[in-house]
Amino acid sequence: MEKYRNLSIAFLAGIVLMIPTAQAHYLWIEAPSNKSDDPAKLEVYYGEFEESLRERAGGRLDEVSKIDAWVLTPQGKKEINLEKQDNHFETVVPKKSSDDPIIQVHELKRPVQDWQKYDIGIVKPMYYASAFYFPPADIGSDLPLPEIKTTMAIYPIRLGSEITVKVFFKDKELSNAKVNVHAPNGWSKELKTDESGSVRFRPLWPGQYVIEVIHLEKTPGKFEGVAYEAIRHRATFTWNVDKVES
């Protein structure tokens, strides 16, 4: 236990340095933490969770293009419509109908961005997010991976007292990727995936955690007639921690 306490203290000690807002935003999903099988309301935000920043309609929320969302059912992939609200996009997912109760979203139509002043270059941004719309029954055991994955994604492996997630890019495990863990009180820690694409940490507080990763795919191309130097993929996974070990 003392070993894990020291690791947790080390987790708190590393705060991710702030970077310019113009390219620091991402999508994340906020889902209920209840364990019923009733319909679940889900909200998709755009901003920076660790800064309590949620963009609004009429402002930078309008930068978000069409978001595709779906859940997996025994019959296959079921598309879900999202409706724009004042500071988020919202949907209601029907009652649980699968042992793979993960909602996934991606936004792939964002225009090419010139972020040369941030030393990123001219890039095509792509955003992805995932979360459980119903928590799994046994979070201490290894969790199944979705059969259908977004191009880039973070998926949970274990969600007990120690959280383990795995990063995928084009259906392959992504090693040596920098992963940011954002805690409910605004603390953040940068980790790095191992050879299997995994990172693990022990949360200290109950509440919502957003886990985030960026991958720069250095493949030039064009989108809507505008050339770019690379594709910048950014993915998140959200999990609500009910309680922590003392």
C-alpha cells in the first residue's frame, strides 16, 4: 500500500504545462455513474476538462463540425444523433442492450488548421472520444475491447483501484505515446504507453477522470482542397471513480 501511495503522490506532483488554447481543446463525454438499465443521457463537451472550460454555442463550440456517435448492440453498430445545446452536444442512449456498453464518437470534418506558430505545422485535426454509457458489472477483471474502434482511441482494460487503459491507432496498440490523465480537481499527469500501448495509474479522489492522448500522423494530403502536412489525432476516454482506497 505504501508503494502505491508513493506512486499516487508522484502522480500528483506532475502537472502538465499549459499550452496555447488554440490547439489545446478536445472532445470528451460525460456519462451518468448510475448502474441502472434505464435510458442514459450523455453529454459531449468541447474545451479543456482540467481547466473547467466548456465552450458555448455562439463561441468556440461552433468550431465543432458534425459529430458521429454510435453504440454497439448484438445487432451491430447503432448510430446515435447528437443535439447541440448551450455548451455541449446531448443524446439519450436506450436502455442497456449489450455486454459492450461503450459509446464512441468522432469528429472528422474539421478544416485544415495552420498551427505553425505553435510548432505543430499545418494539420488536419481529428477528434475522438469514448465512455461507458453503463458501467461494466466487474471493473476489476479484464474488460473486452470494442469490436469496432475509432481510428484512434483509448479503451479501458481494468477500472478497479488501479486504472489501466490501452491506446489504439488504426486498430493497433500505440506504444511510446504521451497520455495525459486529468483528475476531477484539475490536477494532470503525463504518462507514456508501454510496448503494449498501456498506461496505468491509481486515482486518489472520487469523481470524473478524463484520459487524453495526441498522435501526429505525418502523412501529407488535402482536405476540401486545402493541403496539410500531417493529421493530428486526439482521443479521450472518460471514467467516473465511485470511491478510492484509503
